[in-house]
Amino acid sequence: MVMSLDLKNQIEKARHNLHMLVEHHEGGLGHPDVIRQSMALDELINEYNRMNRNQTRA
């Protein structure tokens, strides 16, 4: 699962970036940068879930 490991690393990096943005914007969860990063993280998590779902069915 090299692709899965790479995706896990991308998710962890995106999660870290989100955390840093929230701190930078003093907890401002509604700040456009925070929302944008949150959406990017959501997409990575959705992709990971799709991959796992497809592997489970195979």
C-alpha cells in the first residue's frame, strides 16, 4: 500500500497545516484560510476512504 502510505502522509501534513492555521488566526475557525485548508483535508480523507472501500470490495 505505497499509495495508501503516501496518502496518509498527505493527510497528516494537511492536518498539521490546519492546526497551525487555526493557531495563527487565534482560533478563528471561520477564517477563509482555515476553511480552505479544512476542505483540502476533507478531500484527502474522502479519497483515503474511497480507496479503502474499493480495496475491501475487491
